[in-house]
Amino acid sequence: MVKILKFADALIIFLSLIVLVTSNVILITDRVFCLTSKDCRCHKCFAREVPKCFLFMCVCYRI
């Protein structure tokens, strides 16, 4: 019974993380989570940097 409850808890946490990453969450005015580099267009970077998607997060890379 305890194993079933632990499995259910882990499943709920895992599914909630997937929903959070794949949804269009906008935090503070920037989109932080992404699936492709096109999702990072509104992410603000410094001059000579380009936003790219890396491990589901928008990161600024130097040109």
C-alpha cells in the first residue's frame, strides 16, 4: 500500500513538472521555459547575445 502511494506521489510530481514546462508560462515579463529556440524570441539578452533554448530553458549565447 505504501509503495502505491509513493508511486502516485512521484507520478503527480512528474506530471506537474511536465505541465509546467510545456505550458506557456510567463514569469515576470520573460518566457523562461521553452521547447524550441523560437520560444525564446521575447527573452531579453545583452548586446551581441542571442537567446537559445537549452534544456527547456532560455539561455543567452554570445554571437
